[in-house]
Amino acid sequence: MADLIEAATRTLPLSGFHGGSAAAVLSVATPATRISLRAKPDAVSALSGALGLSLPMKAKTSASLNGRHALWLGPDEWLVIDENEADLMAAVAVSNVLHSATDISHRNTAILVEGRGAEVAVNGGCPQDLSLAVFPVGACSRTVLAKAEIVLLRTAEDAFRVECWRSFAPYVSGLLAEAAEDAGN
């Protein structure tokens, strides 16, 4: 039985996906570990130390360091993503403060949207104002892309990371692909 478990591999929901246009290129983000983290303000300092980056405390903000991202989703809620696939559950466990952490690595996937038309492509299904003045680099929010809930992170002036549940990945990627083609026109 142990041999079967060791042989099992995670199937990526968008394996081989790519799309878009010259104006907005779409690609699948590399596999990452993710946790949904909840904690009261008095635990933030210890959790920040355990994670190696400061958990943001203001709406629409994020913190990033060496492939690890902490996105503020609410007054006591963060999405923490590690692109190096580090064990985030072990990291927060050593904080010795009261918190709730759930590993959601297998639930989520991410699509990267990059290029001069990235903002237009994401706005093809997202009603949020994504202008740089309102949604600058590092801004993040839980929002919608048409009928799917997403978490959106602006990683550069012309780049976004779109986090979605893996079950919505074909829908989200298809919608972004169509909007990216329109952005190129």
C-alpha cells in the first residue's frame, strides 16, 4: 500500500495550457503550496516571524519575499502561497500562537496573465477597477471573474496572478483566453 501512495502524483488541472495573444500571454503558474490562514492581531507578529515575511494588515495589500506571498483577504485572513513548495503548515506550527491554518494546495491553481493587455484581459470578466492608480503592483483582492470566485494579485505593472479553485480552472482559463485575444485587437 505504501508503494501506491509513493507512486501517486498530483494531476495538474491545466497541464499543458497556454494561450492569449501578443498583448496578453497566459500560462499556468508552477505548482505551489498554499494555506488559508486565520489569526487575531496579537498573533500576527509571531506568524510573520515563522513565515519569514510580514503578514499585511491593510486591505488590498500583499507581501512577497523569495517566492513566498502573503495576501490580505480580510481583517483576520490571509492566503499564503509558496512557489518553492515549502511546508507552510510546519512553518506556522512553530509560531506557538493561536491560529487556524488549512492546507489548500490541492484545491487551488493559478493562471499568470502577462503583457501590455493583461489588465484588459482580466477586466474581460472581473468588474473591479484594475487601473494602476487604484490597483497598484502588490495589490490583491478576493473577487470574481464572471461567475467564478478568484483571488487576484498584481505582480507587476503588466502582470497578474489569478488564483482559482481547480474545479473552476477550465472555465477561468477559457474566459481569460478569450479576453486575452480581445485585448490583442
